Amino acid sequence: MSAPRMNSGTTPARRPRTLLAMGPDLLPSLFDEPALTRLNDLADLVPDLVLTDLAKAEHAVALAQAEVLLACWGCPPLDERLLAAAPRLRAVVYAAGSVKGLVTDACWQRGIQVSTGAWANARPVAEYTVAAILFSNKRVLDIRDRYRTVREAHNWRAHVPDLGNYRRTVGIVGASLIGRRVIELLRPYDLHVVVYDPYLADAEAQALGVGKVELDELCKLSDVVTLHAPLLPTTEGMLDKAMLALMRDGTTLINTARGALVDTDALTTELLSGRLRAVVDHLEPEVPPADSPLYDLPNLLLTPHIAGSFGNELHRLGDAALDELARYTSGLPFAHAVRPELLDRTA
């Protein structure tokens, strides 16, 4: 949930000195004109400066004055060197998802509050995933390719007798923010949802209305397997050759998480055989070599890491960050504060 918005003409309790810290090209993508007006109402914004490099004298001066960093992708890591240059820093509002590449132990030692927009970034990923699930079970890509070939009336019922979403089993790997949003969005459909997550309690699974299973059982049961687990030492390569082999012929694997969760070579072998289908938004490596067969496989829908916030969806991240800044200026705790004790098992 986000905080109630303050009108652009409403003066907050106070306007903390705030410095933008992100790739400079992101600013217009995050904030349209009304959002920029609201930002200037909420904060004493360092004008005409976006922090990217401490080596620049004007950036170091601005950082020394800042109480709040409003950050996004491209912000320098908040390490001891940066924090030493920011003695007045009290809060970081991160207008993006995972903060693992941003925050360090030095942040927590200083008692700096950190807010994340991960919940907002989860929305488009979940929407992409649900669209992929429904289209996959409807065999849309298969039928498109067949229609291109026959170019005439065809006995589609005979060609795809297993088409459809009714009572299909969807296996969700990871009851994360995104995984839970996918579960929520799937509720209107006649689907059976099972989840693998070692941190998901039985009572939570029951409250979510899903079955809790082990990973191998999920792979055997599911018509669609969709990945929403963080990349950790314990999850890297979790879908290896053996796990992929457990999936039934025709199963669809969806990966909108990290490519390294899947053994790319093993997946490539399965896809080349035609036994499995896949919708993949993130591979390991992220960009396959130009001669990779993955670009041309008819049973693979490959997209270049676009499932997360993209285009006008970035405005949601900007609005979410302003909601958190409004809470801070009013003396309220962040609605989406980062809990450092959970970082070892979250994205």
C-alpha cells in the first residue's frame, strides 16, 4: 500500500535537503511534470544535479548537505567512502527493486533508513507472468506458427486437443513479492496453483489458497512452472538437468527472475529437443551470443529483460518514491522499509 498523496500545493511538515542519485537519463522517465512539481513541494531539492560520481567536486558538496537520497538504478554503492562524504544523510528512498547492489553494512551501522520500490516493480513482472501463463496454456505461439504455414481453415481441435487453461496446474517457485502478486492475479481463473518456497509456512500457504510442495514434486505436477525466487547461493542453478527432466512433455517454463536460477545449457538441450516450451525474460548470460539457437526456436519466447518496470511503468516507481518521501517529511515510518535481517533470502 502507498501513503495518501499530498497535493502539489500542500506544504509538508518540513522539506529535507534531498539529492537525486541515479543514471541521469532516468529522471524524466521516473517523474513527469506533475511528479516533479510534487517532488519540489516535498523536498528542498539540490537543483540541477544528479549524483553519479563522488570524484566530481560539485557532487561531493551536494552529498555533504543531503539528508535524503532519492535513488534509482545508477546510484553509486552506499559504502563507507560515500557515507563518510554524507554526514547528514538519514534516509534513502530507492525508486527501484532490489537494494542488494546499493546498500552495505555501513548503512545499517549508521542507522540510515532505506525504503524500496520493490513492491511497485513487482506489479509489471507479475502482469507479464500471468499473460505468459494464459497464452502458454492456450498454445498461442504454436497456433500462430501453424496458421502461418497452412494459411487456410484447419481442424484446430485435432491439432491442439490439450489447449486451454481450465484446471491446469501452475507451479510457482518462490512466494516472493512477485510470486504472491502472481498468485493474487491468478485467483479469477480455474487453475490449480502449487508453490515451492522453503520459507513459506503451512498456514501462509493455506491463507494464500495454494498447495505447498517440494521442488521436484512441483516440476512433476505443473503444466507451467514460473520462477520468482531470488538468486542466492542456495538457488543458483536450482532448475538443473535433473529438475528439468522431471517436467512432463509440453510443460512451459517461465523465467522472469534471474537467468542463473536455471542451467542454461540443460534448458537449451530440452528446448532443442522440442520436449519443453519456455518464456524467458532473463538468461545466463543475460544476452546470448549472436549465434545462439535460442533466438530462433519456435517453442521459446525470449525477451530482453523487459518484464520489470519499463516505459510508462517507471512512473509508478517515481510515484511510489514520492509517497515514501511524503511519509518521511511527515515523520511517519516508511511503508516499504528494507529489513536488513531479510536481505540474505530476498532479491
